[in-house]
Amino acid sequence: MSGHSEESARLALMGKWATWVLLAAGAVLVVLEFVIHRHGEIAAEDIPLFPAVYAFVICVAIVVGGIWLRKIAMRDEDYYDDE
């Protein structure tokens, strides 16, 4: 049983390190967003943090679209059962 708890502790520690590394990388990228000038194709791309906001909005749209498609295309549980 000791091996299982050691492995859980190692995984928890690795998860904490990974979280801090990802948060640090995100913070660096946010700072660089205001330091480095991007040359966008359209004016909206020059807005600070535009790619992050755009990606979040598209992600939400995909999830909501999937929910709507599921409601439209979902069959009943017994659709293929012989009656």
C-alpha cells in the first residue's frame, strides 16, 4: 500500500509543478503581448490579447454548437431496439 501512496504523492507534486510552469508561461506571454508588436492582417488583430479572446469565444461557440447539434441529432436510447 505504501507504493501507491508514494506514487500519488509524486503525481500530486508533479501536478503542482506543471501548474506553476503553465501559469508562469502564461504570465510571460501576457507581458510579451504588450511589449512585442504583432503585425495583424486586419485592425482587430492589433488589439492586445485579441488571439486569446478570439480563441476563447470560438471554443465556447464550438461547445454551444455541439450542445445544439446533440439536441437536434440525438436519437432515443431505444432507437435501434426491436419492438
